Amino acid sequence: MDPRVVAKNAPTPPATAPMLMPPGTPDQEKIEEAIRQWRDLGCTPGNGNQEFFRLGLRLAYAGVPDHEIEHTLAEQSQYAHTPKDRRRNIPYVMRGLRRRRAQTRAPTT
């Protein structure tokens, strides 16, 4: 299974979903909730790709900077059903987050 294909085809929330990072300090409660949801749902077989991307989205929405999202994804990948696959997905998750953020910030005409 090619992780690039799986990450590309993973369902994601619509592009209209809020993606602007809140100002100030990251929301620790949202971060803890995102990690809890990842460990509850994403670590079971068949849910890894989708929930790993959602973990990244939730962290971004909580106001976590990109470099810390990458670090957290790497840290949390060890809890996955297939940790090696999740570690390989990190660059694709980050690319998807950046693309989504750029779409939500693009001016509408």
C-alpha cells in the first residue's frame, strides 16, 4: 500500500472548514482532546490514515505551529497500528494542512 495514494485519497473535511489558527497560545485542552481522539480511534486497524490527518487538523485548529504539529505527529505515530506507515505519512499530512490553510486564506472574488 503506497502511503502517498492512501493519504491523497483519505477523506477530509470540506475546504470551507475553518482552518485559521487562533491567535495566541495553543489551546491545551483542544490538543489533549485531539490526542485522545487519535489514540481512541486512529490506532485501530483501518482508521489510521484518516484519523492521523484529522489529528494534524485538530492540532492546527488548536493553534499549534507547524513544527510542533510535525513533532507531535512523529511522537503519536508510535501508537498507531502501523507506526512505520504513519511516520511516512507525516510529510503528506503537513502538505495537506498547508494547502488547506492556503485555501482558507485565499481571497474570494
